[in-house]
Amino acid sequence: MGEEVAGVLLAGGLSRRMGGGDKSLRELGGWPILDHVLARVRPQVGALLLNTNGDAARFAGYGLPVLPDSVSGFAGPLAGILTGMEWAASAAPTSRWLASFACDAPFLPTNLVQALLTACEEAGGELACAKSRGRSHPVFGLWRLDLRDDLRRAVVEEEVRKVDRWTTRYRLVEVDFPDLPSAAGPLDPFFNTNRPEDLLEAERYLETAAHG
């Protein structure tokens, strides 16, 4: 599966609710959040890109290719997905799919890509996204690379910004993921560290997981 699916880590947001800066570099359990995400993502994909805007040097220690959005104006996660699709088409020519991951979800499922790919193959889907607790998480998705020109037209010419506005045009499969067990109570696997208080909750989960 690794050579068939490339990956993109989406870290191009403005982090307003965290007070600015890079959410992915905030510390959680003694390590940057990005380290937790990478530990879960790397085994699931082949080639992997980090999509972020600004100075790429701040991520130099990770040994990943780093690219800003290929369209200007902070166009949201669709711009990052488009960047990843266009990069994968040239950098990972054996890939047919791109998996996308937000960089603020340190507990994302370790079987995410396999579950999305299996669901697409079984249902004849062109796209797939994760779901938990009745909510869709389109930035945790699987995207057919041959749709990249369609996506560029949507983002650039039609100024589409909402992920679900674009995905409704295609056969989208949603895959439901269960809560993670914890001594502190069940946790949504797509729990994201958007705010300082979210970091505190994530720390509590790590502590209970380590001692539970």
C-alpha cells in the first residue's frame, strides 16, 4: 500500500485559536505535536510531504520535503490538498492516491489510510474521509490523484474554499472510527489541539494511557 498512497501533512493554517505560531510544534508529552503525528502517519504512506506556509527552515530537522500552498491567499485545506496532489504526481509517480492529515491531531488512527482505501475499493469511491462521533473530518481524507486538475480549477477559477463543497461532486465514502479507550474516559481519535486548554486535555490523556 505504501507505494500506492502518498501523504501530505497539512500545517498551513494560521493557528489563531492557539495564539498564532505553529500548533504542530507545540510540546505535548515532551515532544512536538508533529512528532506524535509523524509516528502514526509514516508507516501508513510512501512518499510524504509537509505543506506549510512561511519559512520552511523551522521544519528542517524532520527530513521531509516542505512546500507552501501552490495557490496564494491562504485558501484553506483544499489548497494544501491540491499542493500535495500536484507534488505526489511528480515526486511519487507510482502513487494513485493522496492521504491528507491535519498536524494538530496527535491521536489519529494508525489504520486510517488502510481503512479509507479499503472502503474506497469496496464502494467504488473516488474520495474518502474519516468520521467519528457523528462528525465528518474531511481533512483526514483519501484523494484520487487524477482529480488534481479538477481541484485546481475549483480552487483557482471557482474560488471553492470549503472541502465538503468540492467533495459533493464525487463518489465520497465516509469511514467511521471508534473512540480511543482511556482511564480518563473515551477520546475522539481526531481530537485536535486547537487551543491551549486542548493541550492540557491531551496531556491528561497521555498520562492516563501511560499508566493505564
